[in-house]
Amino acid sequence: MLNDSSIRKSLDNYVQHRMQEIPQEIKETFLKTKQIWKCENEIDFLYGYYVGKLEEGALHFLLKASRASAGGYVDSFEIRGIIETHRKELRNLIEKSITTAS
């Protein structure tokens, strides 16, 4: 599906752009993650949450960009692979956002 380098680059750009919005979302939405969700590890919780949100947004972005149906063109493992190339950056972004929001 993502053999076209322009589509892969556009998707990567989408993920990077979306990641820039995460610190503000964390400050506005997840101030009391430990209290509300009763999770012991805030970073892991938010990392999983944002990977899921990035996957969902990337899938929507691809479908909209290619005007394709989800049936034959979209492989969620490829989307996850692109997101995971930014694993360290995303985790660091979340850690910094939690630290500054506290």
C-alpha cells in the first residue's frame, strides 16, 4: 500500500505535525490521569493512547488522501511502523509534557 514514496512522506509529515499538538492536549486534557484512570504509569498510558490516536488519524488521512476504501489499500501494520519510527520522540514529548503540566 505505501510503496509510493510521496504517500509515505505525506503520512510521515502528518504524524510529525500531529505530534506537535500533543503537549497542548496533555496540558488541557490529562492533568489528572493518575486520579481519573487510576493508572500507575502515566507515560505508558499516554503513549498507548497517542499511538492509537495517531493510527486512527493516519488511517483517516490516508483514506481521505487516496479516496480509497479500507478494504484493499490500507495496512494498519504499515501505519504503525511509520508511527513507531517516532517512538523515542513521542515518548520524550509525553514525558516533557507531563513534567511541565505538573
